[in-house]
Amino acid sequence: MAPFLWSRKIHTVDIVAMSHPEQDHAGGLPFILTHFNARKFWSNGQTSPLPAYQRIAEICAARQIPMIGPEELSAGTAIGGVEVKALSPPPELPPPEKKRANHFSLVLRLKFGEKTIILPGDADKSALKAVTRRFPPAELASMVLAVPHHGSKTGFCPEFVASARPCYAVVSVGRGNPWGLPREEVLAAYRRIGAQVLRTDEAGAVFIRTDGARTELTSFADPDM
């Protein structure tokens, strides 16, 4: 992320959001917190013995960066006209330390005008099923959905996908990863509901721009898509 931010002449990050304290989601955040004058840190509220998380906590304490969890995020906030709300984990069920973090992954909904983006991190099937029980389909319908858990079967919840019905399903995944992600049967399920599937291992970074009414998607590999 750092080279990309520097290439755009971005030197301050208002909010650093960590979905959950596992290495592939937290490992690079100490660098971002240190070098980009971060102002707030959002998380699922779960502490961890993971060295990257311990370093994050140290940096936030030393720089007086507020650490904000689900209790506040679930109430919703507005940033530059964008409504942001945490859909999971529920604030009444704080995630315990040392339990598998995927189930407690922070699920964020961003809404701007008529357009909604959902970022579910590595939330698993049971967590997403609980989200569909707490929120009606009208609150989950999305223009863009970041495909949960990099397109794994454990992150696929039919009830959640049926409610979200995204126009675009974006899979964040490394090329040639040893887990064989994304799973083809998961991608097929998104295509069946009419979603256009975009994979970062094929398209590179995916850029989403919206004014709340119109939406433009481009990618590093295809800037004119």
C-alpha cells in the first residue's frame, strides 16, 4: 500500500482499518501507522499476541491514535458524506483473544448516495449468516462486495450473497497462492446472480469511483474496462 499512496502524493491517512488481527491483514499496518500520520485506528476489537498487533498497539499508544472498535462503529458514522457502519461483530459479543479471528472479522458497510460497498474481510459463513439475521436485505444490497475470505468456501454464505446481490464482486487474492484461492465454485455462484467478478491476481488493483449515482470501475491491468 505504501508505494501506491506515495505515488498519489498521499502522506496522511485519516483512518487505518484492520479487519482482524491475522498476519495477512495486520502485518503491514505498523508501517502505515508510522509513516502516514494516521489519525484513527479501527478494528474488530480483538486483541492478539500476534507481534504485528502488539506493534500496532504500541504505536497507537505512543502517538495517541484512538483505537475504535465495534461498539462505536456499529452506531455508524459519516465521513465526507459517506455513511460507514460496522455490521459485524455485534458490539454485545466482543471477540475473545486467541480465538480464530475470521469469525470476528470486521464487516464494514459504506454508503454514498444510492451506492453501497461492503467490506467483510475474512468473515466466515456463520458470521455472515448472523449478519443476514440482524439486517434486512435492503440494508445489505450492494453495488460492490469485496468477496469474503479471498473467495474461499468457508467465506461463502448463500443467504448473505442473496441479500447483497452485488453488481461487482471483487476478490482480493495473490497470484499463485498455495491455498488455491479463489475457489471456482464460489466465483460461479456470484456469476449466477449476475455479478461481474474481478480478481486482483488477474486485474491488479481495482479502482472504484462513485458520485453516489454513477459508478466507474477500472483496474491496473485494464484502465478502460
